[in-house]
Amino acid sequence: MIPDKDNLIEKARRSLGWDEITANLSSIAVSSKGAEIARTLIPENSQNSPLESIKTKLRETSEMKEIIAGSENFPLTRFEDISPAISKALKDITLEIVELKDISNLLSISKMVKSFIFRFRENAPTLYKIVFPVDDLSEIKKRIDFCITETGEINENATPEMRELSQKVRSVKNKIIRKLESYISSNEYSQMLMDSYYTQREDRYVLPIKAEYKSKIDGIVHDSSSSGATIFLEPEKLVELNNQLKMAESELKREIQRILKGLTSLVANNSIAIENNLNILTDLDLIHAKAKLSQLMNAVEPEINSDGNIDLKAARHPLLILTNTNVVPNDITLSPDFNVLIISGPNTGGKTLTLKTVGLTALMVRAGLHIPVNNGSDMAIFPEIYADIGDEQDIGRHLSTFSGHILNIIGMLNFASTSSLILLDELMISTDPSEGGALAEAILTELSGRGVKVITTTHYGQLKATGMIRDKFRNASVEFDLKTLSPTYRLIQGIPGGSSALNIATQLGMDKKIIELSASLIKEKEKRLEDAVNRLENLKKTLDEEYQKASLVRKESENLLEEQKNITEKMKEEEREYLSTKKKRLSKDVADAREKIKEIINELNKEKTSVKVKEAKAKIEGITEELSIAPPESEDSQLEKLKKHFQDRKLQIKKENVSASPSSSTETQCDLRGMRVDEARETAIRFLDRAYQGEVTEVRIIHGHGTEAVKKMLREYMKESPYVNSFRPGNVQEGGDGVTIVELKT
């Protein structure tokens, strides 16, 4: 009989190890209700639950994992399932003391957890959204805790009546005990007692009397020992006191029931809020268990998609990690370029383990569980996961392994859709290889055509060849070390794997004649394929080694390049700082030199003799010599130009012309319109220099508006110029903002 869809999906979960995952999750939960929910957890079906819902569950796990990784202890401790107690309260059935204590404990934990998560609300907004509706039922908790002590007894001070009745019971009891102790210490009765103690029978205080003295003491016999040697007698003088005690205790019990009934009513009146707190705390218990499981597996939150893409980086089988097994990580990819992955290679090489790793991690992601992969991994959300793994023989239904296998495949073909993931271990095994290979290829071709994502393992050469030539098909292989005759458990995508049966048999010492006969019996085309596969494996291995070497070289080169870039940037920054400092210092030196030269020329104008001219020349030469310490031209070309100007100015001072005034032809206006910024800057500097030497106090520089680049440059320069005392835009009569009026230093 062909299994139905639900049966196939459930069977896939069992074969992939889902029950073991939920068992581990359940063992971590702190509450019985949380443990039960974890044990029966079913992965969400993304057809009924949007992708965002699954992302939210994964985010919850991530936030909880981050919180519990801190130094503070998360205040989630054991709490009981109080749902039955709430149901009893709603039916007006008085709650027991232990049930009320459990409710008090739940309310206490709820408040502490909400307060704790509130502190992390910025880093854990998803968890805060869950815990926000928790009601602060502190008054209910206080009332319960006041009425019931830590030892689980009703507090004597719970009510005035309770206090009075407790005292009454204690007073009567003390009278009885004093009377009993008088019997025990009396010489008259000591020989009649079996032992020096008193006890209770039927809630009444009695003495152990030797049977032969039964008639010596008036009273009521309540019991006797199994041997009949001892009778338990209530002395007549104690009857009235015992009656008083019984009555007092009855009144006390009624008061206790009244108190418990009042607390029960309090719970019933707040049942919705209390149960809401219980449900929220249970949800947090499950999320907390998921986070702890993630820590145990060193797992991460993957990216998820609904496009059927699988890109697992360094994936490890979850159950092997939980059993502390050394697991070889593997990259596993199922991209948009292909939807059928055929894994081949020797037995015990890890083919089936790869199937289970993909299937189990796909189920875990749907349940909001982290998976043991590296960051940057991407997992598709598959609403339906089918798997045919293991022996499907059913003796009860008279089915062979092959028949059970076929029925499963037929069921998958009936129900599989574009959003399904199908995992097939040794497709069409246990039958004639030629027919099995052909049937397997046809099944995979049909599933591929529907867009179903399929991963299968095989030993069939026909399927290996199909993986190399058919569109949407890809090969992969598990590596086997022929030197050590052991699997490496490394998955190599892109090439098929050989079975290595003959090589292994040879290495283990099988007769050479048998090996040779076996080789001759292999069909030629299969032998050629096997040889091609082996060559591809060797080539892939060589390329992998070369790639690893190239990757190391590239990494070293990138590191060196980054280091060189950092050094260059640092040098540029240091150079900029140096030039900036140098420029400021030189600007000041130049301004000081100009002041000195101006003073020399002013002195010369007062007394224009040849001696004064020589002295002036010598002084100017000394000033220009001092400026020779300036940086090279590349550092400050303006300084060089100023030095040249001073030298030219110096040469102009001749004995023959000493009577000429240096300010006689000074200009008071400069026009920069139509010039580029650099040209305008040089022109303005030369103009200001001439004006400064000519003792002009105010000049007018015309620059116009244009793109305002020249105006902006000019006014920035004015702020640091050694010639300028102040500057302003022209007024309307002077030309407006297209003109800058400059007041020179004197």
C-alpha cells in the first residue's frame, strides 16, 4: 500500500533523527510543560506559516543565546504546570496548599524574568515583545505567601480566627501532654507501662499498658500490639481533654479550609492573567532550551530563503556533535543552477551522513533552532521533506526491501512539489544494476523537471555519468584515502566518486588473479567511466591543494597591500601636518621680512645717500639670506616667488635712483574677472604686495560673481594674508558683493 503524505513526512522525520533532537531539547527545559512541548515539537510548515514567522523564531533563539552568554544568571528556574489547579479553581474546588505554593512560585519567576529581559530590551526586542504582556500579580503572590509558610503550613496569623484556634489547640494539647507525663513519671503507673512514652491512636492520646494491667486503670482501649502483650489505653481522666482537642482541631481545620477557599477564589478571579503568565513562561522555557542547545552544538542562526537554495558552510551533523563525536565539517550547496545532487563514493564514506545533515538542519531551521554551520550559511525553508533512508523491508506485509523502497518513491512522486526536498539513499538499490540505474535516472529526471530539490546517493555508474551530462544535475563525491584504507569524510562537489572496491580488496591482500578477473568482467564503458572518475578525483585533489596554496599567497598579498596602504596614508597625513605647520611658520617669517624691508626703505627715503643705499642693500641681503632656510619649491612655491621679489626689489635700489619714491605709481584697484582660481590668487598676491610697499591703506579688488570660486578663494586668503588688516564686500556704490574692499596693515 502506498503511504499517504503525512505518513511519508513523519517517516522522514524519524529517519533523519528528529526525535533525538527533540529529546535533547526536552532534557534542557526547566519545566514539565516546557519539556513536553519540546519533546512533541513539530517543525513549522512554511505553507501555513510565513517566512517572517520562522525568522522571528530564529531571532528569539539568537537573542536568548546572547542574554544567557552574559555573566548574570537568567532567572528562569523550575516551575510547575498549574493549568490543572486553575481548572479546579474555576470549578470552585478548593486548592491544596502545594498547588497554591506552585502558583506563587510561578508569579515570582514571571516577574523576575520580565524585569530581567526589560533590561536587555534594546538588544532583545523580540523577547521583550513576548514578555511584555506578563501581568504583575504581586498582590496575589503576597496574599498566598502570607497565608502559607515556606514549610507549606497555614500561617497562624493568616486570620484572627486562625490565631485564636491555633492557640486553643496548643493549650489543650499541652494539658494532655502534662497529664500523660505525670502518668509516666508516677511510681504507681510506671510498672504498668510497657515503656516510658505516649502515642496516638485514632487521633487520641494513649499510653502503652501491659495487657495484664488492663483492669487496673480505668479508661478506653483503642488498640493492641500484634503480640497482644501491649494495649493502647486512653485513661479516663484524659477522655474529656481528648474530646476538647478533637473539637478544637475540627474548628481549626474548618478555618484552614476557609482560608484555602478564599485563596482559591482569588486565583479563580485572576485565572486569565495567571494562565497567560504560565503560557508566556512556557514559551520562554522552550526558547531558553533552544538557546542552550545552540550553545552545546556551537550553532548559529543561518540566513533563510524560500527559493530552495542551500549553502551550508562547514556543516556538521547535529547529533554527532551532541554525542561529542569528532565531526568533519563540509560545505554543501544546492544552488539555482541545479536541483539534483548525486553523491557517490565508497561505503562508510559519509554519503548517508550528508543526506541526514541536510535534512535534519532543514527541519531544525523550520522549528527556530540554530544549526551547526559557519556564519554566512543559507538554508531554504522546505514545507515538505521526504526521505528514503535505510531498510524498508516489511515482513508483516510480505514486502521486500526493494518493494518497500518502490512504494516510498511512488508516494513521493505523488505528493512532491516545487517546494519539496527529497533525500534518497542508494536510489533503486537491491535490484538489477542496469534496470535499477535506468529507473533511478528516469525518477530523478521526472523530479528535476518538476523543480523538486533532490539529493541522492548512489554506486551506479549510469547515474554518475548522468550527473556529468544532464542539465540541472550535479555530481559530488566523498573522499577515500587509499593509503590508509579509510574515509576522510570530506565532501567534494563537482565530481563523482569511485567505489574503490578493487583497490581496497587489492590493498587488503585479495588474490591477484581474482582482482584481474574482476577487472576484466567490468564492462568497458563502465571501466572507462571509472578511470575518468579516478582521474577527475586526482585532478580535483591537486587543484584543491593548489587553490589552498594560492589562497594563502593571495591572503598574504592582501595583507601586505593593506599594510602598505595604511603606511602610505599615515605618511600622507604626516606630510600634510608638516606642510601645514611649515606654511604657517613661513608665512609669518615672510610677513616679518616684509616689515623689516619696509622699515629699511622708509629709512632710506629719509636720507638717500650712497652710504645709506649700501647699508640698505646689505640689510636686505641679510634678510633674504635668512629666508634661504625655507623648504624646497614643492613645499611652498609662494615663498620662492616672494624671495625673488625681494631680490628684484633689492636690485632696483640704486644710487642713481635713490631719490625716486617707491609709492609714486602704486595702484589701488585690481581686476580678477575672467581668471582661473590659481591665476587670480597669484595676481591678487602680487597686487597686494605692490600696494603694501606703496603705503596704500585701502584697495579695491574686482572679482565679479560668476561661479563664486574666485570670490571664495580670495576671501579665504584674506583671513591669513600678512598684508591684510581687514576686508569687506563693497557697498552698492562700490560695486556690491562682486567687489572686495581691503584695508592693508600699516
